[in-house]
Amino acid sequence: MISEVSGREAKLLLSSEEISNRVSQLGREITRDYKDKDLVIIGVLKGGFIFLADLIRHIKLKIEIDFIRVSSYKEATQAGDIELITNTGISLRDRHVLLVEDLIDTGVTSDFIKRTIISNNPASYKTCALIKKRKRREADITVDYFGFEIDDKFIVGYGTDLAEEGRNLPDIYVIE
Ligand code: IMP
Ligand code: MG
């Protein structure tokens, strides 16, 4: 347990044990839903890398992994404010794509990535986020799988950061 990140007070929200239990459930659901399908899992950098690493070890299927990186959050309020930094390096045409993200806040990032991936004509497209914030989203997006729904608070840990600090924390904290 820690009590501050980047000089700000941090309160425990989700313990590593709670996270791990939920992540294994999600892995089982995904295994069931994608049985016999050609599944490509795309992680969103940087925030999604720890969730992805844990999740895929609970997916008992033959899968291919790739990553996408987009410019971060900051003042983005619509998809046009986001930039693609690194695209995936594999063909997605006619394949079943599952996007794995750390968290959905406004949904603007997810919406942007969806447009980018759909333009490659996959057979299907679904999203999996560890955390979904409970608020009115600006972008009209669907989150097909999610770990936890939380109030509109800023969180850090388990891949997510506060000014690049705290990604390596095993638990998730709320910044007060
Ligand atoms: P959205 O575009 O507003 O949905 O924001 C998505 C991205 O913003 C996430 O993938 C995170 O990188 C970042 N972000 C949004 N809320 C938080 C937070 O509470 N903590 C850390 N990063 C966040
Ligand atoms: Mg960030």
C-alpha cells in the first residue's frame, strides 16, 4: 500500500487481488466467446500493457497480439484531437479483433482507435477495458467487456499513470 503518487494523496480503490480475480473471469468469458475464431488482441499503449499481459494468460486460445499507440488524453475532447503514434503491424482484414484498453473515460480515445481499426476491414471488432468510468460519455462507444465500473475519479496504478508515475503499482488508487 502507498499513500501518495507524484505528491498527491492516493487512496486504495481496487486491490491487486480483486483485480486479478476479475481479470481471470474476463479471460474465461473471452475464451468462451471466441472459441474457434481467429482472434487478434490489440493492446493500447501505454496504459493497457499490464492488463493485457495478465488477461492473455487467462485466454486459452491461439491468439495473435499487437499494439497500437495513440497520443495521450490531455485536452482531447473529440476523436479529431487524437493522433495515431504507432499503428499495428499486422493485417487485420477478416480477423476477429479485440481491443484491450486500460480505461474508458470520455470514450474519445476508444472511438478514434475503433475508426482506425475498422478501416482495415476486420471480421469483427470488440473492446475490453479494465475500467469504465460511470458518467456520460462524449463519444458514442460500446464497451463489450469491462472489469469495473467506477465513479468519475482520477485513478492511478496497474498500468495507468499520473504524469507518468505509478504505472508499476500492483493496486489501483484514487487520487484525491
Ligand atoms: P478517454 O479518451 O477520455 O476515454 O480517455 C482514455 C485515456 O485517458 C485512457 O486510456 C488513459 O490513458 C487516460 N485517462 C483517462 N482517465 C484517466 C485516469 O483516471 N487515470 C489515468 N489515466 C486516465
Ligand atoms: Mg496517461
